[in-house]
Amino acid sequence: MSAVHNEALGPRAADAGSGSGDAEALMRQIFDEHQGPLLRFLTRLVLGQRELAEDLVQETFLRTWRNLDKLAADPERIAPWLYTVARHVAIDAIRSRQARPQEINLPDLNRVSSAEDAMDRVVSAHTVQVAMKQISPEHRQVLIEMYYKGASIAEAAERLGIPEGTVKSRTYYAVRALHAAIGSTESS
């Protein structure tokens, strides 16, 4: 770097010496001067997503480091170049997120069933069996058809010999009665 360019960049670049020390000093100066404003600029561009904006700032400075020799030749172009690159990096990031399929939440695959889970199922099954004996036979029949046999309303109505509307209302009241019976079973 020439002395003229070093003076234009500021005292730290002028004191850095020559070679890779100049490049590191120039990069440090660019980072110190532009990191805060670039972060605010990119945060606005990505609608307040600060973590994404921080990643984009890092990408911008990585590209700056790769093009430092070109930027050192004309220090007055550094700021406009940085903001142009930052804007392009943000646009690329937004486009890549739109091109990816939407992320979905998956169940925790690290959870392995344990003996407690099996015991909970046994206790639950026993509780339901005891409660089923406490509800009326009509309610019990409709619950067996709908939930244990997996019948549709029409199938349950045909098997039980009652209208579909009756199946619907009995199912509603049977579930309520079963909940009440389970509550009384658990409290005793």
C-alpha cells in the first residue's frame, strides 16, 4: 500500500507496516468502522431477525477479506462496496429461505420408551376398563364401536341398530360419563 492510501484509511492502517500486516490492519479498521452500521442496516433488511443479520455481517466481512486488495486501491469506495455486498448477501439469504421447503417441527426422536411408559399404559388401560364397567351398557356399546373397533358413525349405527344421530349423541354423553367415571376411579 502506498503512503497516500494509508493516510486516507486512517492512523491504524498507516502504522501497520507492509505486507500481510497492512492487510490485517486495514481489515481490522474496516471492521471497527463499519460493523455496527452494517449490523443495523442488515437487521432492518431482514425485518429485525438479529441472528440472521449477524450471520450476514460475517458473510459481508468474509467477502471483504477476499477482495481486500481491490478495496485497498481505492479507500473511498469501501463503504459503498460494503453496503452493496451486504444488500446482495441479504437478498440471497432471503431468496434461499423462500426456495427451501417450510421447516416443520418433528417429535423428539431421542426419547426412548421406558419401563415407566409401559407401566403408565398398563395403569391407564386398567383405569379405563374399571370406568367402562361403571357407565351404562348403551354408552359402553357405542364407545366400543367408535373407539375400539374404529367404526364410522354410519357403521356403528348399523351394527347397533340405532339412528346415526343417536350414535352421535350417545358418543358425546358416553365420553363425558367415562371421564366422570375415570375421575371417580382415580380419586379412590
